[in-house]
Amino acid sequence: MDAQAFALGPGGNLALLPACLDVFGIRQIAVGEYQPGILPAHTTASTEHFDVDALYAWRDPRLAARLAESAAGVIFLGGAFLEEEVLIAALEGAEHGYDIRLLSDLSVARDEADRSIALPRLVHHGILATTIRQALLEWAVSLGDQAVGRSPRPAFVNGRLPQAARLGAGLS
């Protein structure tokens, strides 16, 4: 899969990342090779980048300090390549005591045959797969966002929750 296809993501799910910042105040962190030019501007604006080798990201003191500062307990991972950088980052993150979740819709395998091997390995280490849509819904429900339970549910438009839905949920 080329970089542009990954940027669009399956079903355009990569475009949902800015909602993490817009709705929940959570900034994404990109580690390793990162090409902001292929991402929509609002996705790039919500992403903090650490230019370190993705295989050794957990050894970077800046990243460790940033995560400690945020008091993060759960980390959602995605990217390229699932059976390489993402797998190692997930396993090492779990070893560091974080509850790691794999954003499977935002994780691309270099070799699709390896995807079916990587996913059970992650589960064996307590790392569960989800999607960005599922994660956003779970966060909204866990925070008691009553707008989520109303019918019809607010829809993400171009990866963003419409202003009326954000205001209705008490968000700005």
C-alpha cells in the first residue's frame, strides 16, 4: 500500500484522528518516519512528531517524558508496518506497563500474510485490536457523552464532529 492510500485509510478512518484532539483533547504522537505532506492539514495539525527510530521509540527520553507528562495509561497504536515497527512498539509499550490497543484500521502490514501472524501474537501479550471509530465511541460513552445515545447519533463529517454536535455535548 502506498503512503497516499494509507493516509486516506480504509473508509477514510485516518481522517478521524483530529477528533481525538477536537473532542477529547488528546494529541496524536507520530514516531519514526513521518510524511506530514500526505496527510490532510487538520490531521497534521493535531499530531506531534518525534523523529526517532520507531523500533527504539521507547528508549527515547523525550517520548518517555511526554508520556509521563500526559499521565497516559492507555496507548492506541497504528501505522506502518504492523508486523515490524507497530508490533515492536506495542510489545515494548506493554512491557513498560501501558495498556496498549492496536488501531487495526490504521495499521498496515508490509506483507498481508504476516498480519494474520502478528495479530494473535499481540493478543497473546494482552494487546487488543480495535478501530478508531470504536475507540472514539467508547471514549464518548465512558465520559458520559449523552449526545452519543441520542438518535440519530452525531456523524463525523470529514473526520470532524460537526460544531453543533460538539456544542450539544458540552464541547467547544
